[in-house]
Amino acid sequence: MHPLLAFLLLQGADFATTMAAISCGGAEKNPLVAHMIGLGGVQGLLLAKLVSLAIGATAALTGKYRGIRIANVVFGGIVVWNISIISRLLVS
């Protein structure tokens, strides 16, 4: 799979799992993203994702695919973490 496509899919998965965790009573732990959510709820999270997508697009346009691959590993971990939080909140 192309690294940029994986990046786009992971951004969508992060958005969806973050929203699910928040709706189950969880909280955003990234201070910058939490601030954006505090300013505008879903719109704040969308803004955070747009910033991530802009950074990913810039990396792709400049051929920095190694950075995108590293980001994919990080965001993959975040999505797994979010899923674990959701499952713990649902069991509680």
C-alpha cells in the first residue's frame, strides 16, 4: 500500500476512534488536539486532522516518504490505543 494512502486511512481511523472514545466518556490526551476540540468540538478535531493532512501532503510533495512511514507507525499505534480505551470504557 502506498504510504500516503495508508496515512490518509490512518487519519480517518484516528478521527473515528477519537470521536468514539470521547462519546464513551474518554478524553483527548494530546494537549494541542484537546485544545482544538475544546474550541470547537468535532470541528476542532477536524481542524487537527486537516493540519495533519497538510503536513502529510507537504511531506509527499517533497518526497519525504520515510517521514510518512514513521507517522503511519505512530498513528497506527494511536488507533490501537484508542480502540483499547474504547473497549475499556465500554466494559466499565
